[in-house]
Amino acid sequence: MWNAETKQIEAHYFTNAGFFTRSTMEVKDGKIYTREKVTGNAQGITDVEAVTELLPSGELHVKSRYFKGSESSDGHEIFYKPAADAKVSAD
């Protein structure tokens, strides 16, 4: 959602694992950059940064980094591929 005060796109994510995140997004140079502030994560993760990019192949590439305070580590990396047989349904 758009936050008129901060002039940023924000998202809130609530889990049944007992933690939640509040993130901001920036679209720049054809990529989406997100920064999530994590509250209550059992593994001690405090922040997540990710870059999302739509590739020329039609794949969606997402790569993240996890932070535990000032320590960082590689997060997940995934390529979402279009399903050639997928159909849009109005049902």
C-alpha cells in the first residue's frame, strides 16, 4: 500500500509462525528492492533485503539477504518460471 507520510510503498506480512514483517519497496532500474523489518523471528532474523527482477525469459528472479543485527548471510534465491499450460479463469 502507498504510505502518504513516508512517500513509499509498504507491505505488512503476518505469519502463523509467530513473527511479522513491515517492508518498504522501491522500484529502480526495472527491479523491485525491498527491505523488511522482522519482529519476533525465532532464528533471530531482524531484517531481510531482497531484489526482484523480471528476466527477458519471462522468469521472475528473487534473491535475498538475511540480517541478524549487523551480521548478514545469503537468504534464498529462486527463479519462478511461467507455466506454459496455465490458463486464467474467471471462476
